[in-house]
Amino acid sequence: MKLAETYVGEKLIEQGVKLILNNPEKNIPRLIALAEKLARDPHHREMVFNVKKVLEDKNGNWYRFAQRLLTQTHPNVRLRLAMDFFVNSTFIGVPRQKEWAAKLGVSVPWAILMDPTEKCNLNCVGCWAGDYQRTQELDFATMDRIISEGEKLGINFIVLSGGEPLMRRDDIIRLAEKHPDQVFHLFSNGTLIDQSFVDEMVRLGNITVALSLEGFEEKTDSRRGRGIFAKVMRAMDLMRAAGVVYGVSVTYSRYNTEELGSDAFIDMLIDKGVAFGWYFTYIPIGKDVDLEMMATPEQRAWMFERIQYFRQTKPIFLVDFWNDGEASNGCIAGGRRYFHINAAGEVEPCAFVHYSTCNIKNVSLIEALQNPLFKAYQKRQPFNQNLRRPCPLIDNPEMLRDIVTEAGAHSTQLHEDETAEEFAAKLAPYARAWGEIADRIWTEKEKGVGAAADH
């Protein structure tokens, strides 16, 4: 009976969302009102309140962003993503995740990242996945099982990476078709996106992509190969014309931080119809490991300021995974809010943490979430009281060493060139240098909060 009531309730919500989205620009206030009714979690209520507040300024960048997203998106994509992302993944999914977390005694994440394949049609310098075997793949039945088991736990957001996920294009389309209540978010190099795939994105409505860029043409092609930037631009043009939702994934390093943080680059993305951008900092893991490629601590601090500036001025949604530690209360990996399953089936805390204690081919999703590596992670999170230092890899490398030792985890890379202890020692100088800057920023912030409170 309870399942039937839930089903009827969700269908009524879908009809309400569909009605409102028939005239989205006019009905933005009605969308907010519906979100207020759906939000049960205190964090979600606060989130809706903040969204409502910023959308009151009809000349502001966030109103322009909402207007652009609602009016330029194909109606089928608009409805499916509204239901799958906001209703299923967030307002319904998160309370269900918390219920299961209480039963299991470990966190149930919001998202699962998995790699359909290690294979890739490019050979990018410094690829984080470049030291896997490049031959492994997750079969369709395994991916289907993971998704089905996740749905029972309230997980309705599946991220697909690789390798290049679109080398498994047909299976991805089958999965999206079989699981219409899921969002399938692909991290792709963009070179395999053609009109027929974009047509499937429109038909299904629940597939989004983040296209990899290193900056403009010279920076992108120097790392990814000649002509790749032009192919990504063509993919964007196809998706913009079709009205699907897409973004970019960029990695800032010592060599391109200033370009990725420029007004010109962000304005180009907006002109191309990009809705969101994931900003990663280069992590010395995988292929062609190079500590000199890491953004300097000063560049990392500069990028934080630039992202804050863009959020106040540009109609685009940006996330800086390392610098946004304060917003996420530290690291989200290790099953806390997400985890990674590589193409061999190894269950890893994070796409950048190549250690495991179990393989999803041999265990259920619930069993995987209870593995000792995740438990060791979660009992230490956040890894630092300064949330500008969230990462156990580059900010607190001694934590990763202790976690791997405690859990008895094995390396999942093809070449185990160094131990976790050796990796921690290698990253210690960077962690100290960033720590000095981050602690100064954190202290100034705390003083500012105190002064404001006193005033």
C-alpha cells in the first residue's frame, strides 16, 4: 500500500511539474512554491530558501541562468531532469538514503560513479585513469544490477566515466531507457557525440554530459590531441541546437589556471550554451604523474576567488571540487556522498583514490557500502577542521596512508610504483604549502564572521 501511495504521489508531482513547465518563464515562482512543499530535509528547505532569495532579483545572474535553462531546454529534457534530479534524486532520494544509512550504520551516497569501460579513443597527458589496464569493462547486467540496487536505497544519480563512456554508447542508452527515474551524467571527451546520440538524449531526457576541456584550443589540443577542441565545439553546437543540458569538466594545473579562470573562457562557455562546469585541480595519480603539473597553492587560492566572482556575475553553475570543501563539509568520497566503481569492478572511495577492498562483481551494493575502506574513511571525515583542506590525497596525505593501512586495501592500478606511505611523503610538501595559505584564509574568515556577529 505504501509503495502504491508513493507511486501515486510521484505521478501527481510529475503532472504538476509538467503543467508548470508548460510556461516556465512565467511559472518560476510556482516552481519554487512546489519545491518548498517537497523539501522535507532541513538542508533542502534552506537550499530552496536561498534559491528563492537569489531569484527575486530579475536582473541578477541567477535569474538569467534559470530563465536560460528553462526556456532553451527541450520540453522532454526539461521535464525528465526536473523529475529525476530535483524530485527523485534530491527531495525523495535523500530522506530515503538517510533512512537506509541509519539501518546499515554507514553512509548511503547521493551518487554512484562507475566506469563502463577503461578503453578510450584518446591518450591524454596525465590522465587520472591512464594506469588502469585499459582493457576492462563492466558488463550490462552488472551495471543494471548496481543501478537497481541503488534505486532501492534512494540513489537516483549515476555518473559514468572511464575511459571514454561513449565507447559503450548502446549500453548507456539501454540503461537510460530501462531506468527512466535516474539521471545518467557522462564525463566525456566529446569526440564521439554525433547527431544520432543527441537525438537519443532528447528522446530519453535523462542523459547529461560534461565535456572535457583544458581551456581554449591551444591548451586543449596540447594535452588531448590535435583537433579535439574543434570536435568538442561541434558537439556543443549539436546539443545547444537540440536543447539538451550539458556542461564542461576542466582540470586546472600549473599551466592553464589563469585561462580557465578568465572571463573570456567563461563567456565562451555561456555563448556555447553550457549550463554547468566542474572544476578539478590536477591530481598526480594515474598516467604521466608529474608533481610540477599541479597548480601552485597560490593558483588554487586564486581560482577559489575567481569561482566566487563568477557565481556573483555569470549565468552558469560552477563547482570547484577541492575549494568547495566548506559547502560540502569536507570530502564527499568514501561512500559519504559518492564513491567509484572502476571498469574492473573494484570499489574505490574516489576516482582519484585507487585502492579497494572488494569487487562489486562479488558483493551486493549494500555489502560494498559496508566495506572496511569506506568505514575507515567515514570515521575520519572531515579530514581537517579547516574545510579548505578537505582532501586525504593532496591536503592531508597522511590520512590516506592511515586509511589504506587500517583497511588492508590493495592498489587497483596496473603499476603499483609506490606505497601509500611513499605517496604521502611525496605530497607532504604541497600539503604543507597549501595548508599555510588555507589556514590563513580560514582564520581571516573566522575573524570576519566573529566581527560581523559582534557588530
